[in-house]
Amino acid sequence: MKTCHRFTRIRTGYEQDIQYLRSHSERHEGKPSAKASAKHAAGAKRAMARALNRHYERCPECG
């Protein structure tokens, strides 16, 4: 699948956020903040999927 630079930029930004939240969750395992970070990471992953699908549908270069 060939994608444009904007698609890559969107994906990279979300992946950085998700990785940060997962790392925090792993470092603070057993604490309430870890559980919250894990939930936020899952939400960010869903948001990334929605954003990338929306971009892919509308971008003339990707779609």
C-alpha cells in the first residue's frame, strides 16, 4: 500500500503517543495511573485507526 507523507506523519504521531502511554503503564504496573495509561493507549489506538481511515478515504494520493 503506497501512502503519502501526511499519512506517515499522522501514524508516527499517534504511535509515539501510544508508546509513551504503554511505557508508563509498564513502569508503574499495579498503580491506578498505570491502568489509566493503558486505557488511554487503547483509546489512542482506536483514534489512530479512525484518523488514518478518514485520511485514506479522502486523500487522492493514498486512495
